[in-house]
Amino acid sequence: MLVFAGDVLESNPVAFEKKVSWYRYVWILLAVGIVAYAVDSGVRSYSRLTAQLATLGGVTLGDSRGDVRYKRGDPPVVYGAPQPGDSVVHGYFTDPKVDPDNALPAGTDTDTFPTWAYSSNATMNPHFDVTFDAKSGRVAKIDCVDQSDPPTAYCDRVAGLGIWDAESRITSLLGTPTQQSIDEKSGVKTMDYTDIGLVFLLKRERVFAIYVYGTESRKSLPVSRFKVWLAETVASWWQT
């Protein structure tokens, strides 16, 4: 006579209960593992995003002048601090052979100036700027501007956002800006995320400049911003 496993379990309640308990234990462990993995991935993603929001072009807020030299080399152009009443900030070429009339003034060097500028060509478009804090001497602002038509790949991306991205992509990844405005004469739109130290400049609804600013200590990423970014990032994964 054939005897099936189910018949044995039904005739042995103790064995049946042990098997059910074992299955339940496995499912609990599996559920705990999934939750732990999700939490760990979320924490790691939060840390990575926080780091990305403080870095542009390989330079990070709080870097020293030596750090910037190591990462980007000596700047070809430096800018002085804005002077009251001046509409533009004067720039100087660090190599006097490039433009003797706009070479570094006597008694100064690159460390004398608060802003260092880099570019892939002599026109300084596109250009990458690093501004140091007057007191600490550490990087307090990083920006990259590309007004080429069409834009180049000179500027790096920040948290998945870069030059020529549409305005809608910015809001889908970061949410509504803390403040925003459009200049009536130039038509340039400024989208300022002051809570995370990030600014975008746009023309014709497209990004042409990115600014990362802050202090030596990185700003805490608001959970609300992270949720928006994470939801959009996960959604984009499913679509691809």
C-alpha cells in the first residue's frame, strides 16, 4: 500500500506543526533580510547623494587650495573679489605670455585671488570655477558654465543632473526649488535649492550653469528631497 507524505503528516500532528513552524521561520528570516537590505541600500543611497551634492568636477566643498591643484592643476585664470560699484569682476591670466596686459599684478600669485577658473579653450567657454572662503581658505563654491551651442561634455553632472537637462527633469529629481526667478532682460531663470546648496541657471528651459555652494561641513540632505530623488531614480530603473 502506498503511503503519501501528506498522509503521514496528517497522522502525525506534531511533525506537521514542526514543518509549518519551519516554513514560517524561513519566511520570517527572508522578510527580515529583505527589510535589512532595503534599509542598508537606502542609507547608502542617502550617503552617496549627500556626497554628490557637495562635489562638482572632482572638487568637493571644503577642499584646500592644494587639493584643487592636485585635482585640476594650476588655474589659467584667477578672479579678484567683487568691488563695490563694479558690474564685472576682473580676471587675470596666470601665464603672462598669454596676455601681458592682463597678467597677474606685481606682488601677487594665484593664492592671492579667491576664485580660480579653468577652461578647455582660450575663450573660457565652457569654464569651471572654484571659489575659496576668505577666512578658512577652503572651497566654498564650485560652478560650471557651458553656453556652447550645442553644449559640450565639459561640465560634470551633479546627482544625475547636468548641462542641457530640461527644467522638468530638475523638479522631478529634486522637487520644487526653495526659490526661483526669471530675469526680465536676459530671460535667464534661476532655480535655487538653498536647503541643499545647489543652483541651476536655465535658458529656453534648459540648464547651462550649475553652482554648488556651502561651507566646509556638508549640508544635511532633507529627507523630503531624498524621497523625491529616490522615487524618481527607482522609477527610471523600471522604465529601462
